[in-house]
Amino acid sequence: QVQLVESGGGLVQAGGSLRLSCVASASGKIFILNTMGWYRQAPGKQRELVARITRGGTSNYADSVKGRFTISRDNAKSTVYLQMNSLKPEDTGVYYCNVVVGNVEVWGQGTLVTVSS
């Protein structure tokens, strides 16, 4: 069973930056991570895709974050990152890491990002 541990959330003022990290691990087992991504859920709203990246490095973004957020991954470290710049209050929400292992989706526990105006 692959487990995901997210970090990097917090409180930031509008215009600021945060970097989220998500590390995948499975004690004693070898696994291959396919697509890795970040989703977010704002209060009272549905969870939505923020960005995702394939194992080969192809990425795509929600229109609302294009030009401000950058997703990257380190396959050797089984880690995916989300660099968030020029943050806006509407970026506030719980950010979830999502990883596809084989054909199984795994979700992290979420990390809260709060952007104050």
C-alpha cells in the first residue's frame, strides 16, 4: 500500500508564495508512480484539479493557475512538488496530492493553504 505525505501548506498573504511537497512511500515494496498531481477543495466547493504531471514530465494545469503555479516531480525521490506564486485569496483550500500507482489512485490526507487578502 502506497502512502502519501504532504507538507508545505500554511497561511500566506496575497501575492506570496508557497511550495507544497508530497512524498510517496511503501515500506519494503517497489512501486512505479505514474501520473502525479495536486487537487484542491475550497470551502463549499467540489474538489478540482490544480495540476498534474506524467512520469515523463508532461504537465497540465487548471486555467485559474496557469502562469502562477508550477508542478514538478523527482522520480528518484518519489516526490511531487507544487510551486505556487502570486497567490490569491481564491487559491485558499485544502490541497490534496494524488498519485496513480499501476491503475490505482492514491490520495494524500490534504494540506491546508490559506491566502489572506
